[in-house]
Amino acid sequence: MPGFQIKVCGITSPADARLAVEAGADALGLNFYANSPRFLEPRRAGQIVAALAGQPVVKVGLFVNEPAEAVARVCVELGLDLVRLHGDEPPEYLRRLTGRPVMRAFRVGPAGLGPVFDYLGRCAELGAMPARVLLDSYAKGVYGGSGQSGDWAVLAQYPGEDRPPLVLAGGLGPENVATAIRAVRPAAVDVASGVELAPGRKSSELMARFVALARSAFKQV
């Protein structure tokens, strides 16, 4: 699976997908969680993927507590490069995705990184380690996309070696992405609401600013 540094999640139209790529994003997220304002029907997702044909961009599907068979089917039908699991899927679930690259998202709350390390330890035992770990902020009853920033001092304790590369999410936008990158030193950043005019409707100006500031910060760490 190709690497990426800057991912724009919650793409809901071919036009926004093209604008995100033009802004310099190297990964785009398609949201298949029905309770999200950025939810995509498979037909609409197919139109977005078709608009990205030939573009060097990582296509990521976001799923929350879906049957593994359904996730695998969508990945095959749309040609997705990476599965983002953002629900309560146990480590055993990753084995059922038959070797598909997974970015496992964790909502880091008062317990800190302990539950993350426990989960990854079990993944190691099962031989089902995710390709990426995404650390998001915790908001009660919300599976991501809350727009709230996490505790960067806590997230910075995620080891840079011996564990999957870290993707930082949660409350990021042009105004704070450079500070977040310098504080946490992630491998990549993931943004949704921070570059939107409204839920699911992206701003070309905000995306361009976000990408430029993130790229500059990554060069400095």
C-alpha cells in the first residue's frame, strides 16, 4: 500500500475529490457510516472513485461496526486501498478482512494510550497488526468527526518505532495543523470538518491552506 501524509476525509462529491487532489492531498476518505452527515451510498462512492481514475491518491473507506464480509465486498467493488475501522471492532475482526490493509482508529479519552497498546498487543498475538493507527479525540457517543482536538501531549507518547505509523486526527484545521505536527510528530494527518464550509462540503481554499501548512511542518520535524 502506498504511503501518504495528508488525508482529507468525508469526501461526498466528485468535484470535492478533484479539488482535494488539486490542493495536494495524497489520500481521500469515503465514509460508509450511515449515521454520519458525510455518509455515502455505494453508487455515489463509485462516481467519486471514477473521478479519481489515474490520480496517485490513496482511497480509504471508513466503516463503523459493519460485518467484515460487507467491508471486503465494498473494497473489491470500489477498488479501495485502505480500510479505516472507526467502531468497536475487536482485534479478531482484522483477521477476517483477509489481509486487507487496515487503519485502525482509536478515540483516545481519559484512559490515555493504554487501551491502544493493549489492542495492538492482541493484534500482534493474532498476526493481524494494522498498517496504520489513527488517533482521534474522544467525544461521548460519537464515532469520530466531532471536530474536537485531542490531548497532543498524550498522543505524542505514541512510540515512533515498533508500532504501526501514526495518523493524527481530531479537530485539525489550517489554524493548528502545523502546531499539531510539531507536537505529536505523526506520520500523517487526517482532516474532515476543519476544511469544510458545511458537513460534507469542502472548501478549496481551506484544503489548499491546510495542505501547504502541513507539508511545511512535516519538512521541519
